[in-house]
Amino acid sequence: MTGGMTPESPRDLASAKLRLDALVDWERRARSGMRPQLEPVRDLCQRLGDPHTRWRCVHVTGTKGKGSTAHLIATALQKAGWRTGLYTSPHVERVQERIRIHGAEVSDEFMASALHRALDAREDAVRAQTPADDATWFDVLTAAAFLIFAEESCAWVVLEVGLGGRLDSTNIATGEVCVVTNVELEHCDVLGPTRAAIAREKVGIVKPSSSLVTSLPAEDEAGAVLAQVCAELGVPRIVVPMPAGWRQRNAALARAALAELVRRDPALGAHLVPVDAAEVAPLPGRGEWRQVGRTRVYLDGVHVAPALRLVLEEVTQAHGRPAAIVLALGKDKDAPAVLKAAGASADVLLCTTASSGPLRSADDLQAAARAAGYAAHAVQDPLEALQQALALAGASGWVCVVGSFHLVGIVRRATAAIDPKDQSCSPSSRTCS
């Protein structure tokens, strides 16, 4: 066998991760050389028995809110009694976070088994010189997730796109209802230089048998592309008016997607009750409250300026200004725009970085912030940046950590969980311990 495996090699999760991490992982490197394609993951899944044909699917993409919207849809299907899988990305601490069965992370044992089988299929492809010999880290993980959902007898699976849509690994599945939450400039070196170009990539998840739910009207630059593609395919397009607040927007999109599922299949409506965003604990690192001692820490991996601005407006309206914002940012992100959004919401920016991803250095981020006129300090160690922010906040204030899921994962491991029912309460409330 290739890849250093022998019949006697261990088949536990640790060995599976070692094999997986030997592959190209575009989440941990600059994406400028990325050339996405579907043939490798399609070949992998054919070798695994096409598991993605054994469950029904809702497919979700967008610039911001796609993971949380997918989570809300999956929760509603689950509460209606359907065995439901959820696939999201990225993870912030454990790779198992990405794959949930009926609300719970997949077990280590099942994860290990599925990963090893997907990796074995890739090694078979290497020997046979078929397309899966080019399978990446995300291709293999996606194939393993699809296998898990099939073997766990999921009736429904809700998939969050990893990047874009048209050529994303998840797009070998067919979503009966597809959601495009919104479109902003992101990953322009891969997806295109305009919102219209990016919209064309994202709407690529829509198939002739799908319906589309979106926040974008036809008058919008990106919305016009969505409308055109839906007209060409002859598929329904549902445009959802957007309320204020990101959690409310995610909930509105989730409710519209669920309503469209019921319209397409009335039998689904017997027990389907849309779930309110306030009733569902957020996914790790997506609008999540944590704490250190009595000081609360708000975590969100949001890294696109328009989305960051709205997130910070919402949270500061509810809780006041944070004592400081701890910020890290990818090299491919629009630093001036992100810094403008962050700098308007806090008196101090603590600029940091993380070795686990393709991030700007703390010094570069600080220089850009100061050039824009914001008070900023470079702190190389993200946990030291957190400690400085906590010192500024004291017991009665709170701090904000944004800009990178790599940063959020580091900080999340150093903070304590807060009961989900207290996730949205005021930092000064007596009910918040």
C-alpha cells in the first residue's frame, strides 16, 4: 500500500488524521494556486458506492450565515423526527465538529472508519491513475462524511458549501432546496473579481430539479445572476425579505427553505416546525459566547467587511462596546475594509496571528490599522492578545474575537462554555455566570 500504510497499520482516528493531513489542505495555505474540480471527489464516492445518492439533501452556500442557516434547517428536520445529518466547515477545534448526526458530533470510531475507507479509496485511485489520485484533504473528508450519512441511515442531509459552490466538493450531491444566503467579495482569486462572478459560482449548486432560496432580489448585481440562472434552469426562486440582525436573517432563510421543502413534498409538513434562531445554540465559533472567569468573550470567525460590520452592530447594540477586539485576518482578505468595520466598534484593536493558517502577521495588521487611524497593538501570541483584552475588560466588560476561524479555534480552547440558554444575554445580567 502507498502512503506508508501496511495491513498491520493502526486504523484509529489519530492514524486517520495523520494520513488525511498528508494531503493538500487549502484551508491552511494560500488559495491563489487552488484549482477546484469535482472529478476527484466523484471518483472517490463511486469507489465508496455513491453514498450521496442514499439521502435527500438541502444545500447551503453564501458569504455569511451559511453554516448557521444550515444548522437551523437541520435542527428543524431533526425535531420533526427525520434522521438528519449536517456537514459544515471549517471546524475550530476538532474535525468531528463538521459531521453531525441528529445533532451530535460523529463518534471517533465511526469517523476513523470512514476516513480510513475514503483514504484507502484514494490510494486505490493512485494505483489505478484515476481522478481521485488528485483528491485533496477536503475531498477525502467530504467523501467520508457522505459515507457516514449513508451508513447512519440519514433521511436528510444539510450540506454547507466549503468554498464557492459550482466546483465545491459537496456539489456532487443534489440539493432539493438550495440556499444562497448572500454574496460579498471573498476568495476573489478563486471565485472571481466581482459579486456577479462570485454569484455565478455560488448558484452552481442549483440543479434542474432544485428550488433556490435567497436574500438577493433581481435588482441586486449578484441577485440578477441568480435570477438568470434560475430562469435558464426553469427552477423556482424564492426571495426572502431580510430582517435586522444576523441571527434573525439566518432564521428567515431557514424558515423559507423549510417552507419550500413542504411545498415540494407536503408529507414533510406533518411534524415540521421551524426552529427560532434564539432556541438553537450556535455552531462553534459562529456568534458564540464563551467566558474566562467572569469576563465574557464573543467568538465569530467572520472575515468579510460587510458581514463583520453587521455582526458587530448587532452585538454592540445588545451589549455595548467591547473593551477590545482581538483580530486576525487571512492574507487574501480586504484588510482596510475589515479594519474599518472593526475599528468603528472598539477603542482598541489587538492585532494577532496564528501559525495554523495563511494569515497576515500581527505587525502587518497593526501597521494597516494605524495607517487607517485606529488604535492598534501587535501581539504575536493570540492567547497573550486575549489576556490583554481581558485585562481591559475586567469582570463587567466583554471582549470580541473575530476575523479568522484559526484564531477562534485557539481562543475557544482557552475559554469556558456558557450554557446555551445564556448565549445571548447581557454581559452584566445576573443570570449570566
